[in-house]
Amino acid sequence: MQIRVLAIAPYPGLKGLIESIAKDDPRIKIDIEVADLHNALPIIHAAKGKYDVILSRGGTSTLIKSQVTTPVVDIPVSGYDILRVLTLVKNSNSKVAIIGFPNICRGVAEVSSLLDYEIPIYSVDRADDVPEALKKAFEQDAQIVLGDVVTVNTAEQMGYNGILITSGRESVLEALEEVKRIYEFVWKAQESEHLFEHILEHHRTGVMAVNENGGILYANEAAASLLGYNSAVIRGMNLAGIDPIWSRYLEEAGKGTTSGVNKQTKWFQKRQVSIEIIVPSNQNRISYRYFIYLYPSENQLNSTATYNFQITDRIATFAQVMGSSSVILQAIKRAKTMAQTRYPIWISGEEGSGKQLFCQAIHSASERAGDALYIIPCEQLSEEEQEAVLLGTDDYPGLLFRESVGTICLENIQHVSQRLQRKLLSTMTTGTNVRIIVTTSHPIKLMLKKEEMEPSFVLAFMDMYISLPPLRERLEDIDEIARVLIANYNSRHGKQIVGIRQEVLEDDLMHKLWPGNIHQLRIVLESMLACTNGHYIGLNEAKEGWQKVKESLQNEATSQLATINLSGTWDEIEQRILLEILEKEGMNQSKAAKRLGINRSTLWRKLKDVLQI
């Protein structure tokens, strides 16, 4: 008889690893879902009575055990798993700490001792202890934390970089053997009781029951739809994970008037939603703390302008700006100082250099961090849409006049008309508490000279200006940036890659000009990682990765640049493309540079040998 197994993989890469191993075992019939902590609970509840054993890892496994009577088997974190991740971070210039349950911490202590590598260790007994441990680590200047999925996710929510300790093949094999042993001695799980059976599922009003910590005990179809989730998935999630502003809403409701009702209005999934939070007067012997009712606002906007701004789901902090070069540290220091003010800020930098990351970090460090950050791609909106979104119409207020808005980032401000620039300047001066951040690919002094910019608008930013360095001016940071990219790739794809060979880093990656900056580096590295089956990116993997990038470029160029010869090295191909663009722009270097998203001096430097200038 086959053993019916439900595997809950806390990260996507683990799913593929389990699939590849379990398919070779005829005794095991396995279904695999990707979910972590409370997100796993709806899956578990929906699967009651269908499985003999549940397989999971870390804090997710611990949480599942508290919810079911079905046997739960842990996928262990082996010494090999710990060795791989410590190898990845051992030579990092960033300060590293480990946060995890006692079994992981003991393993890290042993392996780090063997490696002669000192690493601060913070042991926790429950997932709820992770935020406090992270706070302590960050107070000790940790920049990267290692740990389980709960540690990594919580670190990223707090604006720091986390690296997941992934499970390797040997760990999964050990767990599946334990599944077979457990199956011989245990009974199937008992079914759990349904919660709130009589709540209407198809009413237009959204209804939720929420516990003291913001955990969703129940949500009907209407509530789930208004928040953008499936009703089976949303139960067990935390409201703060959907949007951090919920924490403030619940806190205000708990401190509210004797009526116990707190009303709010918020945008979810491009829809304006009215929110009522009720705190029942009798809190004895009940598990819920709040009743929440959600109503779609009657003044729903039909303007297409409301569909073109982005509300960031997870806000980055300065700790996620990787690198220790003097130029990036100087930019971070200047940005941190500006974040403490209320003045508008201008960020310039080439495409892919991290302008949006800095915008998020400034918002996170400001006094308005609890309010929303809106990112508006100006080039994607018409002038009428830009004005409607920012300044509003007769029917609804613009973002600049809403209390819940903390920061607005106007990407590529040069695509805003001078007329609207003058209106924005007037509003910035007298009529809004919202901070405005604008971005451009070109330096502010160059933009001042451009005909499309209103001089008085540009001059208003002259003292609050940040210039982000291109990657080619901080090549020494590639190693640090690559570590985080590799860790993220491992988590998504179930690999255990721990680094880049020095000959690849020093003789290849650090010799490129990277016109696409970090964005281009990510594309190239992911191509190399896809070609890597061992623990390191070596010369062969790098060569194969570059070939994949070249093929992708060739496919893209077929329709747009069919006349370009794509033979030769990456630098030769890049040079031909730059020449082609320059010719199409009538040899006008300024127009060619603008079309390419780089500054004129960069284009000149790349082509000076060819053009003999």
C-alpha cells in the first residue's frame, strides 16, 4: 500500500528537490505545496483525512504539529546544509548573524568552529521570538542574517537581507526514510472542527474574525476578494503580511472609543475599500479579538489613472543596499540624512542602478514610514492621467491630498509636462504633507538645461539631490551583490550554490562595464546559475551563461537590429549595438545616449576607440 504524503515546502526550491527524490520511491504517493508558517494552515485544514503523513521543515513543521493529529515529519537541516551556507558568506565584508531554533544553532556553532569562523548566534524557541532576536542582531550591526524561512521573511519585512539555510538532497532522503518508519506505527489524523460555520459566505460585505496578533481566523469570500486573495488561502494569514498598515488600524481600534468601532478607507487591489473594525465588549473565552467588515466604496473611480500607480508591498531599507565601496557608502549616508527631513528629493542614476531601492529606503527611514509609498511611472501615463492621480478631479482627491499617503515617487520626471511641473511646485510649497521623490537617468544639472524641464521646479531640488554611482564605478561590490543574488536563486530553485570562483569574479565579471548596472548583473548571474550543477560558478558555467545571454540578445535583436553581426565577444557585440543606435540617431550622441538609457559621457567612453575621438 502506498503512503499518502502531503509535503509543505516552505520555499519553492524545496518542492522541486522533494519531487525529484520521491518519484523514485514506489511506496510514496506525494502531493507537494509551497507555503510557510500560517500560510500552510489553510492547506493543512483543506487536506484533513486525505494523508497518512505530513512532511515539512523548520518553524512551519512545528506550527503544523500544533494544529493536527496527523504525524508530521521534519526535514532536518544537516551539517552539509550549514556548511554550504557558511561557505557562501564566510568571506563577506558584511556582518553576518544566525537566528534559528536550537537544533540549527547547535549545528552552526559546530560547523563554524571547524571553519574557524566566528558568527553571532541567536537561538529562538518559537517563531514569535524571531522579531526580537532580529532586533538584537541588527542593533549589533548585523547586515545579513542566516536562518529558516521565518527568519529570512521577517528580516526582509524589517528591511534587511536574509539568506535561507536550504535543505540538500541528503536531508530530504533522510526525511523520506523517516516517513516510511513513522507510517508503520501511527494512525490517521482526526478531523478538526470548522470555525464560524454559520457566517454567510456569499454576502457582498466582507467579514473577518481576527485574533489579538492580527492572525485571520476567518474570512468570507467577499473579504478575501476585496483583499485580493482566495478565501481558502487567506485564513491563517496575518493582516500585517497583507499590508503593514493593518497593524496601525488594529492598534487604533483597540484604543478606540467605548463604541468599539474604528473606520478607515484604504486601497486594495486598485479598489477603494471602506473598513469597519469592531472590538467586542466581552473578550472572555473567545479566540478572536476583532470583527472586521469590508465594503467596496460607492465612489469607486472609473478613471484609468487609478490603475497606473504602484503601491509597494514590501518596503526595503538601507540595509538592503549591498556594497561597501566608498561611493555607495557616501550615497547611503547622504540619503539617510535626507530621509530625516520632509523636503522633496531628486535621485539620479543610470537605469538599473537602484533608484527605486533608494526611494523605498528613504521612505522606510522617514517619519512617514507607516503610511503608503506610491510609485508612479510617469512615462506610462498621459498628462491628464498624471494630473488626475496626483492632484485629483472634482470627483475624488489626488494622492497629494490623502492623509494615508506618506511618499510619492515620480519615476522619470522628465515625462511630466512643464505646466504640471509648475503645479507640483506650487503644491509642494504650500499644499501637501506628502514627500515627493523624483528620479531621472541623467544628473540634475543636465536636466536643468533640458527644454522639457521647468527651471524653477528643478532648482527646488538642488540642495536635496542624490546621484547613484553606476556599477562600473563600484566593481568591488559585485562580490557582495552576487552573494545575495545567489542565495535568492538557491531559495527559488532548490540549488545549493555557495559562490563564484575567483577567476570568474576577478577576470570576467569585474572587467565588464555593465551598462545595465545591477539589473544586467542579475540577468547574467541567473544565466550562469542556471548552468551550474555544482557548488560554484566556474569558468565553464560562466562561459555557458554568457552564451545564454548572447542567444537571448540575438533573439531580441532579430526583429529590431537584424543588421547587427552578433559574432565575437560580449564587448564587441555591445559596441556594434551602440554604433547601430548612434547611426539611427543621425550620429547625435545626446539622442543616442538618451535612447540607450545611459549618459553621454558613458557612450563616448565606450565608443572613443572606434570613432577615434
